[in-house]
Amino acid sequence: MDKSWWGLPWQSYGGEPGTDGRIRHERARRDELGIPGVDITTRVLTEMVQHGTTLLRSHVDVDLGLGLRGIEVVREAVASFQGGVHAEIVAFPQDGVLRRPGVDKLLDQAAQQGVEHIG
């Protein structure tokens, strides 16, 4: 939910094929689209609550370009529900740890800041 495009205008995929291509495409466009963003994450949570979901676990991307911003965004959006939503966060290095030196330190920081799970 940290990188959802929920509520944004439809976006045509123009990136390279495959998982790596999709990761690069998202990384190149996320700032332009305001991802991660509290507003978008709040919209996702609102939709979940409207369908009865108030307890969830979400993978939140941790990478060198974002740092821990996605975790901060999810926490802020969840807090806006004033206890009506509980989210367990999985700090998830989507692009890997071994091929992205420095991500391991971000995962350590996430754990020190109370993130429940490292994925």
C-alpha cells in the first residue's frame, strides 16, 4: 500500500518487460506520481475499511532511493485512523539486498524503529 497507484489516473506501462523492468519503471516514476504518499496510502486504507478490513500486514519497500520513507508514510496514514486500523509492516527490499549495498543498513534501521517484520 506504500506504492499503490490507487486513485491516480490510469497509467500506460511503458517500461521494459520482466520483473526488473517493472521495478525500474516504478522507481523512475514514483516521485512524479507522489509515491509513496500519505494521501494515496490513506485512500487504499479507506477502501479496505469500507470492505471491513481493519487488520492487515503490508510489505513496504525499503531501498536506497526511498530510505524508510514508505514506512513513515504507512505509519502516518494508519495513525490518521485513530486506532481504527492496525497494520503490521514488513520492511521489504524489493530490489534485493545483495545487489544493492547499503540496503542491509536500512533494514537494520527499520528494525530499530520498531518495524515488526523484515522480509
